[in-house]
Amino acid sequence: MYENILRHPGPTPIPKRVELAMNHNIMSHRSAEFVALYHETINKVKPIFGTKEDVLLLPSGGTAALEAAAVNTVAKGEDVVVITVGAFGDYFVSICERYGFNVHKLEKSWGEACTAQDLAHFLVGLPPIKAVFMTYNETSTGILNPVDELAKVVHEHTDALVIVDGVSCIGGVEAKMDDWGIDILVTGSQKSMMLPPGLSFVALNQRAWQVIEANQTEAYYLHLLSYREWAKQGMTPNTPTVTLIYGLREVCKLIEEEGGIAQSAARHTLMRDMTRAAMKALNIPLLAEDAYASPTITAIKAPQGIEISTLLAHLKQHYHIDFAGGLGSLQGHIFRFGHMGYCFPSDVLQAVSLIEAALQDLHYTFTPGAGVIAAQEVFLAAHK
Ligand SMILES: *Cc1c(COP(=O)(O)O)cnc(C)c1O
């Protein structure tokens, strides 16, 4: 009877209107109908990235888009900096190492952000750097890195490209790619973009294209210059995920109707603040400090005396709500509350209420309702 409530930081729920939009005849990706869909959709996507530049659509998960950003710009043996503050930053390290780049790893402990000072210090004395890779929203820890400030530091001190993984936040946060000097910005479909898995995005500016044109990449399926050639005609080099592109057009319309990306970002910030206020009122510790807390996912530590695995299993079995556990070294130490994409303050109130129900069942000591009231106060204050 019950449908599980999915409160993961990806994959995330799909709006009904987007499901209906995807229930569409498949047409040829070489037809005039597809070309019209492609152009219309790409124009609507650009404001979400804060760019007037090219946004390419890849028929893949987010990881392939990260790999495309790396392998098209940098050659074996060249020096790169990779900033990592968690499991997804480590992805970028692995990709760069796999391709034989000379990786200078700026690593922060899990739960911390990388600051502009951290990066400025790190760059001192390094050889010329081809690219600096960074994660905007670290999904494993719920940290939002200050990529605007980091990009500025990169451009002040180096000629490197700024390459940003925005997989779990684009669509739910402000991203001013052009104003901030981000050269390549990547995201995927199944997190804050409210779509099923299987589509990814690579946005690139002219600086990035110049580097890519000068680089002899071995990539074939991920060869971005081919994507650029075909995009001029409103097409992709190979068969695209037509169904997901219908869905994407509808997602863009939903964001437009909400008032644009700034409004979507404000809703996500509000959900973050509601979630954090609730956990604080319940005396449940949070992993990230307020200053760098993610608007799309909150990492929550174990309530005193309760095992994370017990809590999550109980919530799923009895209350049909599904949260994600911790990754890597944080497994068993945190759970992750996704409030991204198709998620609203009312969903946060529901989730907090169900967490309280489970905590009562598990004999955690607290004042019932304290978390819900705290979240509701934040919600009401935002509407005054
Ligand atoms: C989910 C995620 C990825 C990987 O995306 P896939 O679609 O699973 O390949 C990369 N980076 C971040 C920050 C993510 O959240």
C-alpha cells in the first residue's frame, strides 16, 4: 500500500508532471522535432548553470561527465590540483590518477570545507597547473564548498581551468558559472534536477574550449568536441536519452514557474535551515558547521545511545521513509537526509515528524514535538 518516501541525496523523487512529460513517443534524434526540443531545452537549462555558454547533454551518469571534463582537458603527466573534502572529491582524484595526471591533492577532513585560504596556501610553490578540480556540494558530508571564492583564488594565482562537480546541487543552489569564473561545470540528472538517472550535463566556456582544442584526447564516446559540433545543429553525436530530455524540458518549466533558480535556491536554503533547527532542538549532532552546510543534504550524527543502522531500518520498516547512510569512514556514524529537487518544506516537516516517531519507539530521551516545532518556526519566519 505505502509508497516509500525517498529522502536520499540522490536518486530523488520525480514530479508527476515530469513523469507525464516523459510518457512521450520516441522520435528520431535526427528529426526536426528533436532539433526543436533540443534547442528549446538547452536555452532553458543555461540560466540554471548561470551561463550563456554551451551546455552539452551526455547520455550517462554524472561520473562520465566528470571523466569527460578531465580527459578532454588534461593529458597524461600534466599537473593538476584536486580538492577533496569527501567521497565524491575522491572520485575526481581517482579519475585523474587513472588517466595518469600528476595529481596534487588538497585534502580536508570529512565534514570540513575547503576555504580560499586553504587553496591559496596550497598553490604556493606548485609547478604550473593545468586544471583545478573541485566539488561544489560534497554529497557524502553535506558540505557546500565556496566555489566562487575558490575559483577566484585559482585565477589570481594560476592559468589553470576551474572544473567543478555540481552533481548533487545544480538546480537547488545558485550557480553563477560566468560571473564566478567557472570554466567547466558538470551535473547529473538524478539529484537536484528532479529526473531519473541517465543524463548528465557539461557546461563549458571559451577558455575551456581553447584548452580542449589544444589537447589531444583519446576519448571517443566522451569526446566533447564532437558534442560541440553536433550541438550546433541541435543534435548529439550518438543516440541521446530522448525520454529524459522531454523530462528535462518540463523540469526547466517547473523551475521557471517557481520564479527561477534563485527561488529554487531559496527553497533549498529554507529546507536546510528547517532540518538543522529540528536536529538541534532534538539534541542530535550535525556533521557540518552552519557556515558551510549544504542546502540539499544534511549529514546527521547518531542520536545518543542509538545505532544509525537501527534507526534507518526502523524508519523504513515502520514509517516507509528512506534515508541514506554514511559512506566510507562515515558509515555507521551519520545518516544523510536529502532535501533536494522535488522536495518542499512540508516534506521536511513530515520527515522530522517521522524521525521523532522512530526516536520515541527507540526510547530516545527528548521532548516529543520539539523538532517539528523548531522546523515549523523556521518555516513560519520565512513567510513573515
Ligand atoms: C552522485 C554524485 C556523483 C556521481 O554521479 P553518478 O550519476 O552516480 O555517476 C558525482 N559527484 C557528486 C557530488 C555526486 O553527488
